[in-house]
Amino acid sequence: MKKKTGLRLIVLSLMTLSLVSCVPTYIYQPSINDIVNATITAIPDILPMTEAEEIRIGRSIAANIAGRYGVVRDPELTRYVSLVGNTVARKSGRPNLHYSFGVLDTDIVNAFACPGGYIFITVGALDIIDTEAELAAVLAHEVAHVAKKHIVKEIEKKRFLQVGGKVVGNYLNVDSHIFNRATLYGTNVLFKGYAKVDEYQADRLSLIYTSKAGYDPNGLLEFLKKTKAKGNISTDPDRTNGEEIMDRTVKLLFSTHPSVDSRIDRAKRIVSRRGFDNTKGMVLEERFSRQVNPIVSEYHKNYIDYNNDGDVKYK
């Protein structure tokens, strides 16, 4: 009896083991949602660019811009542009950042904002401006790009700047390759154009900054109208040989910004909606003329445009 009972127990044990071995082992496999959520929670570990790193990149981008066009070395003009620029910058979202302003030695109509507060306006832009309120509006637009870190955010979004789950931050100071790529990419943004939403935001903030600084907010509208007029197609046979062309000095400006008509319409709506009291805003036409016009006139004496192809040379 005992032998049969023992044998029966062995058989039952073997049967139980075989049944258990037939049950598939459960292995956890994350769903797509789990994977996506895990990625999202990991990415916040990315380090944003520090202000010191922003300034370093901006300085390098500014050197690229200055090297491309050259800088007007007139202390009085630079002082005046800096005075107006810093007046509106103090009304921006980053009033404690040190802003530097310069004038580029080119007749193209444009202005540039580099990260860290390095801002340029061209002789060509000064040439079509008639009042300090207009100058303030153009500089305030560029200050807004800096205040909202538009180029910085574009650089941070680039995947090639991510190393080990960290972006830019720890690597700009130790990896010259990453720093150079960041600088090149930031420079390219200036010449290819910001996103439309960034340009519209800069226009809106320009109206706010200039109004807070005491300027007539219509300065932006006046400047935009002048760029539109300058960009009108020319049919002058003496200049175009019968062909219709756009004034070359505004080609870059128009190619990197939303349509000037849309910018004017939006600016008008903002002025109306916010109820800016432009009757009290400063225009300061005479002061602008006194500070800027002699330099612009001297520029035109020393340079000439030839063949309408964008090249300039000394007389």
C-alpha cells in the first residue's frame, strides 16, 4: 500500500509540474503610450541655455553679422542709437540685460537681433526713417526678439545639441563643435527668418515697449509703410531696362518677414484695441534729423550702387 501511495504522489507531482510549465510566463511589455510618457518625462531634464551661454553665442553671431556688413564707427551716432534702444529696452521683459547697439555699414533696409542683447540697425534703415519714434519702434522690435529668446529657443530645439539627454547647457563651454554649430544655426535664423508668430509677437511688443517709453506707437506703422513703398515694383526703364524688379535693398527684409500688409493690419488693430494715446507720444523728428541725417548723407557721398546687383564700391 505504501509503495502504491508513494508512486501515486510522484505521478501527481509530475502532472502538476507539467501543467505549470504549460502556463505561459507573463513578461511586461510597455504600451506605446507608456513609451511616449516616459520620453516626455525624461526630456524635462534638458538644461536650458543659461544667460551667460546665451550672451556668448550672441556675441559670436554678432561678430558674424558685423563681419558680413561692417560697422559704422561713428561714436555720436552709436551713442544716439544706443540711447534710443536702451530707452525701449528698459520697458521690455528683460530690462536688466545689457543691450549693445550698432549701425551696420550697408544700404539694405534691415535690423538684426542676436541673443544676449546684441542689436544692429543698418544705414539703409536709418535712411528711410524720419523720426525718433520710428527708430524706437524698429529697435523695440529687435529688443522683443531678444526678450522672448526667439533664437535661443530655436537653438535649444535642435536635436544635434542634445548630448546624453542634456541640451546645450553643460556642453557649450567644453565642446567647440557644438558651440560652432549653435552659432551657425543662430546666424542662419537671422538670414532665413524667424517663425511668423515670432515676428508678429515682436511687432506687438514693439508697440507696447515704445508706448511705455513715451513714444508715439504709430512709429512702427510709419516705418512699415515706408518699407512697403520702397518695395513697390520698379518699372523705371533707366534702372530696369524695361523689366519689373523690386528694390534690392528690401529683398532680404521682405523674404524673412511676413507680408508687410499683414503686419500693418495687425499693428493697426493692436493700436486700436489697446487704446494707445498717440496724441501724447513723442515723435522727435528734429532730434533724429540732427543726430542721423548728416551721417547718412556722408554715407551716400562715399558709396555708390552700380549695375543694380547689390554690390557697392567706394567712389
